[in-house]
Amino acid sequence: MRAALTYSRSLGVLRVRLACFARAPLTGPCFTISYFEPRLPGLLTPLNLPHLKDTIRSLTTTAGVRPAMAQRSEEDLDRYRPGGYHPVHLGDVFNDRYMVVRKLGYGQYSTVWLARDIRVNRHVALKILTAESYGGEKDIYELSILRHIKTANADHPGYKHVICLLDEFRHAGPHGVHVCLVFEVMGEDLVALVRRYCDEKLPVHLVKQVARQLLLGLDYLHRSCKVVHTDIQPRNIMIQLDNAESVIRDHLERRPHEHSGSDENRRSAARYFNSEALTTEIPHSASDINIKIVDFGVASWVDNHLTEIIQPTSLRAPEVILR
């Protein structure tokens, strides 16, 4: 492995370009490192910057791969109101069974938490829907769709590429009654995975594998379940964890939960805890990656639509926009 280092004084960054072999041209992926030494010369070598050696080694363990980046944006605190999100704190126990240990993420109609099933001593993903998702002006179809997906046709090759419901219950909170859904714990979504590559592009062989698995999952939904997801996008395609408990244990040991507000001023757990995606080693071969379609919060039945305007605006098909 060779590395050429150049410093941009105007941008204040150090750029590292890699070659995988000693005689290969230096045309590989480029890492950008924030650096603040305005007196550095225009051309640098590793000998000039011995203190960067460890940094470069950590970045170049896998050529073309960035370290996982933490998600910082969180849901709007104004949604913590009657009918909205349920405030969650670490250590809360739901249904006398699921103890919350971390925040995994959030969506338009829910927050998602890493929880430990104290009955069987394993971790799960706990999705807590807004109170208005059910019992409001119009119920969403997520629960009934997930029930059907679980039992429709387990022999279909796409069944294993769609998230399945493990448990369900209702929880009464200060903002109403919330439907709670329990799933297996997944890794990062495709957006986070792609960002770990320096050029923000998946290798072609991984793209083919993801596309194949995605189409199998959609075929299962459409043909066997008569379900339309309506929100297929990279954030709703997640990487399956091979050894979930080991990954979770390592994550909890490496990363104590982060605070994003003070105890005195917090209005809810959403601002107090940052979302933490679970990451694993970057996939190399096609056999290293398995995806699942997740988040059926805006899904519809083929013959019974939640709404006629579907998909995120930026991803909306022309025929939907022009109808």
C-alpha cells in the first residue's frame, strides 16, 4: 500500500490518495482529513508527518472505505405532543419485557430503540409508533401488513429479504396509546453504507447483489402479499447482521450513549439521545451482504390505498407527480 499526501492551504485539509500495490499508480480513492497547520508545505510525505501515521493506517485498513459516521439529525421536538411521539428514556421497560438500552433512529411516524428482551436475554429493535398512527382520523396499515407479511409464504425466496414482526403490543403514555412493534436488530441502511466509501458509490458487484435481493423482496410483497411498500429508498433498505449479539455487545462497550442536551432542559429522550446505527465490517464479496426491506409505515394494500400520493417528493415517479 502506498499513499501520496497533499495539503490544501486554502481548504485546510489533507488529502490522501492510495494505491493498493507498491508499483500501482496513485489513482485510488481519496480520503479527506481536516487539518489545521497552515505552515505545512505544499507536498507532504509520511516522514514529514509521523503523527498522522496511525490516522492514515486506520483509514486505509480497507482501501476506499471511510469510517462509519454518526447520525446527528433527530426528530422534531414539536412532535412530542398528544397524538405524537412517546418520550422514551434509557432503562424504560415496555410490556414487562423490553428494556431500552440505546436509540437506533426515528421516522415520520415512529422512534426506534435498541432494547434487551429480558425474558430470553437477546436484543431487539423496538419501534414505537406515534399515538395518532392508530385511533386518529385514519389508521395506517403497518400492523396488519406486517402480520400478513409474516405468514403469507415463507417459502418464497424473497421472504428472507423483508423484515418480519417478532412481537406487538400497545403502550399507554402521556401522549396517548402507542402501538409498539418488535423486530430483529438490523445494521446500517444503504445511505450510511454508501457514505463509508470515499466516492460514495458501492462497488458494482455489491450493487448487483443488493438489486437482486431487493427485487426478490419486492416480488414477495407484490405477488404473495399483495402489498405496495410505496417508499422504497436507500434509508429503507437495511443490512442484516450476521452475528447480531456480538455486534451489539461490541457497540455498547465501545460507545457509551451520547448526550445532546442537559437533564434540566430536555423535553424528551429524542433530543437527549443521539441515534446510533450498528455497523460492521465493510462488505467485500457479494456473499458478505444481505439486505432487508424495512419500514411499512406508509405501505398500502394493492386494492386498498392509504393515500394516492406516494413516495418521497425527491424520489417520486413522474406518473405520480403528473397524475
